[in-house]
Amino acid sequence: QEQLVESGGDSVQDGGSLTLSCLGSGYDFSSYCMAWFRQAPGKEREGLAAIYTGTGGTVYYADSVKGRFTVSQDHAKNTLYLQMTSLKREDSAMYFCAANPPLRGPLGDWCYTGPPESNEYRAWGQGTQVTVSS
């Protein structure tokens, strides 16, 4: 059973930077589908980035964060990161990481790394709050 724990949320000023962490356990972190989402009060959950954590995995970024947010991973620590720069007030939200088993193909495991949808992921963390103020 997958377990995900996010951390790193904080209050920062407009233009600031922050790095979120997602510690995964209970699954093979080296070959899994993972994603970052966020949800602001009164708004729908937004998929920000999706990644296949295995070798050769690509990363998808939503237009709203492309060029400002970067996903990275540390397999030794079973941790997925979301590095956020040039933060804006509209980035204020609860941030979640999510995970799902990879698809099995003839060439090995893979993940669809397009716009992440909530219903594609079965495991979720509890979220970490990011607040950006001017």
C-alpha cells in the first residue's frame, strides 16, 4: 500500500522560491507514475506535473507552471521534489503529490506523462500548504 507524505510548504513573498518534498513508501519508487497537484479554496484540483520515475522518464508540466517549477527525484531517499521559483499569489494552494502503478508494456514499465488527472492516481498525500503574499 502506497503512502505519501508531503512537506516543505510555507508562507513566502511574491517572487520567492520554495521546494516541496514527497516521501513515498510501500511501493517501488524507482518505477512508478507520480504527479504534483494543487488545490486552492473554491477551485478545482489542478494537475501541475507528471513523471515516470523510472529510467528515461519524461516530465510533463502544466502551462501555468512551466519554466517556473521543476520536478526532481532522489531514489535513494524515495523522495519526489517540486522546486518552485518566481512564485505568484495565484500559486497559493494546498499542494499534493500522487502516485499510481506504472503501465506494463512490451518494452517495460511506462507512464502517460500528459496532463495529470486526479482519477488516474490511487494514492495521495495529505498535502502541504503554500501561501504567497505580496
